[in-house]
Amino acid sequence: MVRLSHVALAVSPDTYEDVKERLKKVLRVEPEEKELPHAKLRVALFKLENATIELLTPTAKGSDIDKFLHKRGNAVHHIALQVESVSEEVDRLESEGFTFASKGYEGAKGGEVAFIHPKATGGFLVELVEEEY
């Protein structure tokens, strides 16, 4: 079974605190915050009843999110789908011709994640995760 896990919003470091405070007011949720040194990211997770909103900001120049922000500015970065097995879904989708931007990557919750390349989905970055966000 596949379900929506989270939607990730990328924001510049100079707007992160402001956006986080605005989301707290809109969503009425206190986020769980963490640093992901391996990804050069700071993350705020707003857990809702049916999904999570993930706020991302880079902690270093040249990181993937930093590059994304230089191209697009503050924007939706990706949607994530929760699946039973990331590795099985990667195998299945690759057999159907899908390509991946990254596989075997550690996500914000510590588990394995994979990102389907936007060229394979019509222009949208899609993340596969196993654990509930």
C-alpha cells in the first residue's frame, strides 16, 4: 500500500525561522527540529494527522537544497510516498524504466529513502520512504 508521507518545502536560511513561525501559526503544531549533517540540512517536521510537512533549509553552500534554492527560490521541493519496502519499490520501478536521482540515502527519520528522478515523473521529485513521518 502506498500513502502520502510528507510534502517538503525548501526555504533559504534567511527565511527559515520566519516560515517556520508562520507554519506553526497556520498548522497549530510545534515542529520537531533536527540537523542532518550528511545532507547539509536543517529540518523542521510538522506532524499532522494524515501527513507531515517538512521544512528544509541548507546548512552549507553547494548542498542539493542550496542548489535547488538558487534555481527556484523558496518552493515545494518534493512529495514523499510511504511504501512497505523502499528497495522492492526501487527494483520494481527500475524494471519499469524509472530512473532514480538517489538510492540508499538516509532520510530525516534515519531510514533508507530513494528519490525518483524528476525526468521519470514528468518534472516532480518523488521520495520513497518506509517509516511514518
